[in-house]
Amino acid sequence: MTVRLPDGSVREVPRGRTVGEILQAWRPEESATYLAAILDGVAVDLDRRVEAGAALSPLTFEDRAGRDILQHSAAHLVAKALTEIIPEAKPTHGPPTDEGFFYDFEVRPLTPEDLEEMRRVINRTARAGDRFQRREISRAEAEEMFATNPHKLRYIHEAPEGETVSVYSTGDFVDLCRGPHVPDTHWLEGVHVLGFSAVQSTEGSGAPPIQRVRGVGFPTRAKLDAYLKMRKEAEARDHRAVGAKLQLFTFFEESPGFPVWLPNGMIVVRELERFVTEHLHESGYSEVRTPLLFDVSVYQTSGHWEHYRENMFLTTSEDRTFGWKPMNCPGSMMIFRSRARSYRELPLRLAEFAPLHRNEASGTLHGMTRVREFVQDDAHLFVSEDQIEQEIRVLLEWVRSAFTTFHLEWSYELSTRPATYLGDQETWDRAEATLEKVLKESGVQYRVSPGEGAFYGPKIDIHIRDSIGRPWQTGTIQLDYQQPIRFALEYQGADGKMHAPVVIHRTILGSWERFLGVLLEHCNGRLPPWLCPVQVRILPVADRHVELARGLLEELRASHLRVEVSDTLETLPKRVREAEVDRVPYIAVVGDQEIGDGTVSLRIRGAKGSASFSRPEFIDRVSRRVRERAFEP
RNA sequence: GCCACCGUAGCUCAGUUUGGCAGAGCGGCUGAUUCGUAAUCAGCAGGUCGAGGGUUCAAGUCCCUCCGGUGGCUCCA
């Protein structure tokens, strides 16, 4: 029989050879990295026998499919370990995830001791090198084998008619599984259990409690160690720690989820705001401010009462119930409605940076990235349908410009019509096509999430990754055909008739809170100079240089820079260290030498050592970098 | 909101296993040092051990309730 390989070559091999044997003969030097293979489009084990001519290609850990196979095998290893420790545990399922894998069990609540024990058993078992052995069995046999495990029985019953039921055994552990798997547990020596947690059952309150064990797998111990090191690094960069260290923000126990901006943080927020506001003024926006509280009838009109009430804070006064606004849109709708509108006013772009309150469930709060009160760089664009395309195009250009400023890489996600939607299908199709067209033009990577759109219109979400690869959603651009109708918005067209505008809800950075959280992790607290609370710190070498330092401070202040003098009686090395720890971008040292020749010894963050600058050169350099909003000093 | 874990000085943490005097480093204050690019030396102050209740001769330590945080889950117009 003939086997076709990925390089296009064709090999004649005897019938019944295993996939692994064929691949090893093809590329002996690389075959150690093969953990499974694709046989005629189907992922299979390396010990699968090939009985007829076929196309064959190997899978390694570097392939997403190969990586998933290893994660899934790691999940089996976890199940083997846990059932060894707690024999009555009932495994349910253990799929790969973006990060690694998990395995869900019906079992008593786990303890940290269980976790330690599990790690020990996993290490031991991995080293034992048991093979993953596939066996295809009848349904009846499977039902008997898993008679005590209702979850597995359900999977057996749910499997499509005609599908082969297979089990994999590893040592004495047998699990119902489609496969494929890595050849043996030596492949799993880089498996680590990260933690466990309860999983909210989707089957209602009567269902037994499920515990999820999460982990991650690598083909070697060294790769695992590198990953764990990266995670540790990520912890050190955590914006909650960095924000506290730099005195940017904090929280009061009495106001859980409500950020407290400290003086340093307030400077950063104001600079971000200024950055965005400058753009708005150049782009034909008007700024508005609408109330924080509305009578609930407004939310009944907007649809929030129906769809968002659980997340709203309410308050009463004189027998009226008011809701704290969770979004700015109702206020903008009411401004549009407040007088007669003409097509000549469109696009009408109303921006509003107001505090929004959302009563997020306590368990979902997370530092600055998930809070109950925040301010978005929000705006609502009232447009006619033929203006949508151009407006979106301008928005994507602003996204490019903004995220480039912060050295952040972004991608888009286009979410399309969900199962239940308002409006007619034609309008949806047209809107989706417009969004996709503009996305294509932008040249930026995007993916489509079918059915994930809001019920009132399709949307484009903006995702950024921090420097260690974790994804975050920040901005969103949403088309809305419904709220204008609910608020009975209309404008008089050139044809003299009344028309409903389309509204584009859009926020680009997302919120100051989340954006700054991600930015802090991205740059590890080394904010670009234009955002830094202190841009220049001047260190006089000794007491007699303080006057000189103050003179320089005045000069820099006159150039609108944020400067301070460090004149404590600490030693110079100590004060240099403090400035470095505070991430100050420019550290200027002045002493006898500088008095003599009118220079400044400048230490630029990120560069090694210091350099001598004349005072005008120094001031010019710093103000230019700040004015240009350069990312690095 | 659900499950688990955590909460000791401003910060980072030891002490909790096995109940028996409240500890360290950094930071702060005071003094000495007048210093050339990531930590000079000495002294002092700083605590309702998250809050409340219980067990005990005795609770930071054991038990219960609550609050807050963390990791997941759910949610995320």
C-alpha cells in the first residue's frame, strides 16, 4: 500500500505497519518529537496500524492539535492519580483548554493536601512510563465497565449511533475516551496540577457537586519549569501589586470593587483622559454629561430593566426608584431626543466620560480589571445607515493610533447575529458585511464569533495581550438598531421624511481602570514618561547642591514637567535606588561637577549608567519625549 | 452569587501543625554621617493578630457566624 507524507513524497509500506513506524522511517531524526498523527484527516495514536493506502502527517507539541492531545493525556493522568487517592471519585470529562487542561470529578471537596498528594502520584506515574493502550469495545461492554459512573454512562448513551466506543488504559486505570493520546506517560513528565475549584453545575440544584482540577502539561520538565517561571514573573507584574507600590490606587474594605484613585493615579488618569479628549476634539465629537441616576422608567425604555436589572444599583427617594446608570447610552439617547434633529447634524458624535456603576457579583471582582465603578472613554455616534462604514473606518484608525502609542498589539473579534435577535435578518446581514469589509481593510488580524453578537446588533470587540501573552478585552464597537427605536429617535431626512438613526456605541481603551491595569502589567510599572506621576527626579549630591537642584526644578516646571527634588539626607546610591524602584523615567544628579560646567548627569530609565547633558539639551530631550508621547524615555 | 483557600505593624512575611510572653526585614520618626549613580550606621515608635461570638485556667493558634481578599466557576449590554 502507498502512504502519502506531508512533504509530498509517497512511500510503499507493508500493510499493518503502525503510524509511528512509518513516520520514524520517514524522518528518523525528528520522530522523537512526534506524539500522534493525522491519518486521512483524523487524529490517531502512533501505534494505530495502517491497513490501507492513506495520507499521513505527524503531530508534535508545537501543533495546536498535538498540544491538545498532550493536555488531554495529562488530564487522564490526573484522573488516574485522583482515583488512586480517592477511589470513590467519579471522573466526568477532561478536555484541553487554551491554557492547559482540566478534569471534572464528582467527589468530596478537595483539600490542599489532596493537591500535594496528587502531584506526588502524578510525578511517580509519569516516570513509570505506562503506555496508553486503546481498546474498542461494544456499547454493552462499556456500560458494564462504567456501571458505577453515571457521567460516563451518559456519554456512552449520548454518543452518536454507529460511533465506535473506545477506552484507553494506562497501567491499571481505564477511561472512556475517543483518543488519541501520547504514546506513554514519559511524555507527561512536565505535567503540573495548578489547582482545583468547585464548578457550578449546569444541571440545576439537585445535581451532585463537581470539583474541577486544573493543570498544564509540557513534553519536558524543562518546558514546564520555564512556564512556571513565566507565571511567577506574571505574579510580580500583577497590576494590584505594582499599583500599590507606585501608590496609584487602592481599595477601601467598606467599598468593595470601588476603586480609590490616589494622587499619583489621578495624574495618570487625567493624562489618559487628555490623550483621548485631544483626539475627540480633532475628530468632530462633542462632550456631554448626563445624570448618574435615572428614574427606572428610562431603563424600561432602554431595555436595561429587562436585561440588566440584576447588575444595577438602585436607590429610592420620595417613593420614586432611581437606578445608577450602568452605561451612558440612555442619557445620550435622551439628548438626541431633546429637540428636533435634521440629517444635516449627522453623524452626531456624543462623548461622555461619566462614572458607571455595575453591581458585579462579589466573586467576579478582580483588582482594577473588574470593578463596580469605572469610567469609559465612551461615545455614541448617531448616524444614517450609509454613514456606518466611514465612521467604523475612522474608529479603527483611532484604535490603531491609540494602541500603537502604548506599544500594545491588538486584534479584533467580530460577533455576529445571535439565535435570538431583534430586527430583520436583512439589516443584520448588511451590517455584518459592512463591519467585515472595514475589518479586512484595516489589515489587522480578526476572528469571527458566530452568534456572539448582542441581541440589538453585531459588534467588534478589541482584544489586547499584555507582554506575557494573556488576552484582555478592552474596547468594543457595537451597532445598535434597537435603542433608537425604543427611544423613538428620529431625524428629518433630505427627503423631508422622518428616519430613525443607527447608533454606534463605542469605547476604545475600554475604561481607565481596566486599561491602566493591563498597561501596568504590559510595561511592568514602567509607564511611558508622559503618564508618569513624576517625570524627573533631581538628586543633589550633598546639602550644598540643594539650591542648584531647586533652580533646575523651577526651570523644568516652567516647561510643564512633573519634577521633584530628592533632598533627604540619604546617601546618593540610596536615593538613586529609590528613584529606580519608583520607576522614575529621568533621574538627574547635580553636584560640584555640574555647578562647574552647567550640566546635568542624567540617568535615563532602561539605559545603562548615566550621561552628561547640558541643561538646555536635557530639558529639550525630556519635554520632547513627553510631548511626543514616546513609549520609552 | 457558588466552591476552596487566605487575612498577624504602612508593605512583605515568620509564629497556627502540637493552645502557654506579639516577632523579623523593608518603610516611618530621631540622631550621627555631607556622601557621585540600585540599599551608611545607631536608636525609637508602630499591633483590638479582619470583626463578633464560643470552647478553655489560658486563644494569633481550636469551633461557629459575618466582612474583605485570592484562585476557579457562573456572569460580563
